[in-house]
Amino acid sequence: MKKFLIFIILNLFLISNLYAEDYSEMSTQELIAIMGYVKQENRYKFEKELKSRVPTMSQNERKKYEENLKKQKR
């Protein structure tokens, strides 16, 4: 139950950040989580920030990033 509440709170936080244009304030995990949900007018800034973080991603982050890229290309 505790994990579920944390999951809900995190998702609400992420959804509220969908409308933010300063992606540098977000963690890499948050950026990966909102891939595919960013408004078209904010997509350039989002992709630029996310791509700048690829070299420093952990293996888990990179795996999730690549999975989300594949989902978007479908």
C-alpha cells in the first residue's frame, strides 16, 4: 500500500511537470518517465535536455530510455 501511494504521488508530480518548460530542473528518471507525453511545442527543449544526459545515464536509466524510444517509434 505504501509503494502504491508513493507511485501515485510520483505520477501526480510528473504530470504537473509536463507543463513545465524548464526540463533541467527534472531528474533523468523523471525525463525518461514523461517521454512521449511532452507537448509538441516543448518537445525540442525536452529532447535537447534528455539527449545531453545520455552519456551520464546509469545502465538502468539507459535501458528504460531505450525501451521508451522503441515505444515511441511504433
